[in-house]
Amino acid sequence: MEHAQVLSALGFSNDELTGGSLAVHSPIDGAEVARIAETPLSDMATVIAQSKQAFKAWRTVPAPRRGELVRLLGEELRAAKDELGALVTLEAGKITSEGLGEVQEMIDICDFAVGLSRQLYGLTIASERPGHKMSESWHPLGPCGVITAFNFPVAVWSWNAALALVCGNPVIWKPSEKTPLTALACKKIFEKAVSRLGNDAPEGLMQVVIGRADVGEALVTSRDVPILSATGSTRMGSVVGPKVAARWGRPILELGGNNAMIVAPSADLEMAVRAIVFSAVGTAGQRCTSLRRLIVHKSVKEELVAKLVKAYGSLPIGDPRQDGTLIGPLVDRGALDAMQGAIAKARSEGGTVHGGGPVTEGVPGGAYAAPALIEMPGQTETVKTETFAPILYVMEYEDLDQAIELQNGVPQGLSSCIFTLNMREAETFLSATGSDCGIANVNIGPSGAEIGGAFGGEKETGGGRESGSDAWKGYMRRQTSTVNYSAELPLAQGVKFDI
């Protein structure tokens, strides 16, 4: 579909797409596709107040009923999957299957959250005092601010929103200024689910605010927004995290990744090549879980690099809407310039560069580049720095301890993996002495996490967890209660205090 067709299919009117101050460009061809209205900073107090009021009502709705809203949202997303996926492609530049896959991820987290709405379990705890019962329960916490990045313009919101909503919290979403249309489309889809639910959903349950850093700052600094989930660069997180903590809020930070794969002598190289190529060049290397460092045993490095150079040379680059395209555009010219700058630095540090140049022929415009494979003499400062582009640095190792040291020797700690058929190597990598990342895989790449597991990383990745497992606890407050049903008043720890 052409740009106008995609927007029309999702119900955008001409008035919504014109006359505003924020220009939206498609990475596909660089064309301006909309000029939308930004949320005035002066309106943020009203937005937050409305969310706070919605919380008072939503927290009293039984959790399974809250889950019903999320179930309906999942149904509406299924109905709009093709159209919303096409908008992700238009606005973020993802190839068609990845755009659709991102919407499927939204559907999956809705399914997860519906089940969760009947499983917000607490505990019964044995008391040391006779005639006493201890228990632990979980309660809604309040408005949840969600700040998302351009590379996953809708899925990350859904990870947060689906959980926050079933936990009893309203949501205020500030999308990247590069991808606001997908957020506004999701708001339309959400409103369809609300209309089907009926009167249980209060006004202001899910709001979208459009703008730049000052709009995000209003969420970050407000004491009335107790949960602030932010996805973006480590630099952004270093600003957001302390500000939220300073007001005693709860930050959920999903920041940079500089993810590595170790390829051991026993690895299935054909399988490794497939995993490497998707992980390194999928989404044009613009995933937080993209593979950026390849740590290869010296006995297989020459063979593996030859296979990768051949594979890289055959990758179709171009319009992400066309069948067969595997690499679409970078998000903008600035990303392309950053990629070329990193390649130049790596070359100056002794790197041997394969590919990586700008692509101008056979593309519809925009910022396109061939993926770069760079053989490095060691883990230099350039290698330790994440560049959001399809650059893969290759280093060699001699023993597993050295490989793990290289894997862990960067500031980021999001995702990691090892390819090996040696059980001892695999289990060592997953042990306390192995990978220091929040995600560690064996014989699959670092990219493409499922929603069933908690997603997030350590060190400068921020320590946040979203999506599956018990990540829901980040959106609730824990309460420990003791009930004395006896006629006595014994004190804990045997303390005597008789009056």
C-alpha cells in the first residue's frame, strides 16, 4: 500500500494528518507523510490529573474484568493486524514480515495478560506466632508513563500497557517523535475495545501525548506518575532513571544493548550463519537485541567469516514493502552518518571492513546501507560502543574463559548467546560465571525474544523487566498483612513488653 492508503485504512482523517507542528517522515523514501499536532506542555498537568482520576475508578474494577478489556484489545489488534503492520513499515521502515511480527507480539502479550488477570497471586506465609496468619497481596500502583523508541513503535507499549491495565493502572504513552502515527493508530484501536467493554473503563484510561523531550520530562518528573517505563539509549536512561528515583518513583528502564555471540569449535556453522545474519541485519540492525559482536574460536573463524561475507553479499536491500527485501532503511540520515562514522573509527583501530557503504541505487530514497562485517584485532572502544546500525564486529578467542570475558567486557548487558554442541560449554555460559546479561541463549541468536519470558538486561541496560514471567510485579505494590485471630498478643522474636 502507498502511504496515503495505509493511513486511510487505519481511519486517519485529513485534519489529523495536517496543520500540526511535528513533521513525520517515512524512512522508506524520506517523504513527509503527516504534520501532526503536538501536545502542549501546558496540557500535561491535565493529562496526568485525568489519569490519576481514572486510576481511582479502574483499581476498583475486578482484575478479570480488566483482563476482558485487554482480551478485546487483542481481538481488535487481530482485526487490524495487516493495516497496523503496514503502518509500522511505513513509519519505522521495517520489512513487511517484521511489521506484522511486531503486531503479533502485541496480540501475544494481550493473550498473556488476559490469563494473568486471574493469576495476580499473593502468598500465605507461616507465622511464628500462634493464632496469627500472614499473607502477601498485590495492589494497583497508579498511572504508568510509557516512553517508547522508534525501533519497536508499538510492541514495547503493548508490553507495558497490557500488564499495567490488568494490574489496575491507567497508561500515558509518549511515543518517539519519529513514530507518533503508530501510537495514534493504537489509540484508535484501543478505543474500539473500550467501546465494546462498556462503562467499566473510565475516561483517560489510556492517553497518548505527542511531543519532544519536554513532554517526556513532564512524565518523568511528576509525582503523580509512580511508574515510568522508558525505552531508549543509555544516555537517555542516565537522565531519566535518577530523576524518577529522586521523586521516589519506580523506573523500568530498557536501554542500550551491545549483544554478543560466542561461536565455539563444535558449533553447527550453517545454523550459526543463519542466526548471525538475522540477528545482525534484521530491522537494519536497529534492535536493542541486534547482534553487534561475534566472538569466534580461532579454529573456525576463517571459515565462518568466509561464509558470512558470502551471505552478506547476497542480501536484498531496498523498499521494505517489496517481497524478497530483507534489509530496509535506517531510520534517517543521522543514523546513516553515525554508521559511517563508526566504520571509519573501526578501520582506524585496525579493523578489516567488509561492506557497510551507503546504498543509493535500486532504493526509493531514504537512508539505506549495506550491512558491515568488520574483523577487529580486539575489543576496542569502538566495539564497546553501541551503534544503532547493521555493524557486526568479529573477534577471535582461544579458550572459553577468554570468550566469556570478552562477552562481559562491555558496559551493556542485555542479550547474549553461544553456539556450541558441548554441554559443558553451554552450561558454563548459562551459569553464574558465564554471561552477565539479562538474556542468555544457546544455539539461537540474541534477537527475537518471546513474550513469555521477562525481557530486560543488566548494567547500563538499566535492570528493567517487561513482558512475561513475573514482570507484572513492577506495576503493582506489595502488601504484607498479619491477622491475629487469637485472644493473645504475642510479639515476634519472643520480645516481652508487658504493661
